[in-house]
Amino acid sequence: MNRARFQPQLQIFVCANERAAGSSLGSGCGDRGAVVFAEMKRSVLARGLASSVWVTETKCLGVCPQEGCAIALSHGGGVFERVTVNDARAFVSNLEGPRSC
């Protein structure tokens, strides 16, 4: 096994998990997560942060909000719920500029 050459300063995992209707765990983040993922990805690219901030669409993060979606940040940055498109824009706009890895 080799360590990858490129490492992000931050990796953002965005839940887009979908569960079957009537699941006791709720419906998951589904389309709400897909929309937040697309906006985070767009915002990161627009700010030129793609080499240092990776945005990854994922399945269940263990938090199933009724509104918005769940995201988790690498390096112990925490898990957030009820994240909306506006939150995604604000979050990315507060990130620092490009840094070398």
C-alpha cells in the first residue's frame, strides 16, 4: 500500500443516502443531499480550492435530519445536520484560499 501523493487539507462528506418509504430510520438525505453536494462542489471549484478541499458524495453518516442533509468534515471537523444550499455557500465562502498540500 502506498500513501496517495495528493492529500486534501479538508474533505467534506455530503450525505445523499436514500431509504425506502416508511423506513423506521426516515427517508435519508436523498435529493436534499444531492443538491447540497452539487452546490458545494460548484462553490469549491469556483473559488479555486479543488486541490485542497475535496467534496465527496456519500451514503449514510448516521444523522438523518428531516430538513437539509448531513455533512461530515475530515480531520475531526465534526458532523453537521440540517445543512441547506445556503449553508453550503456560506461554508465554502468562509474557507481560506488555495494552499499547497
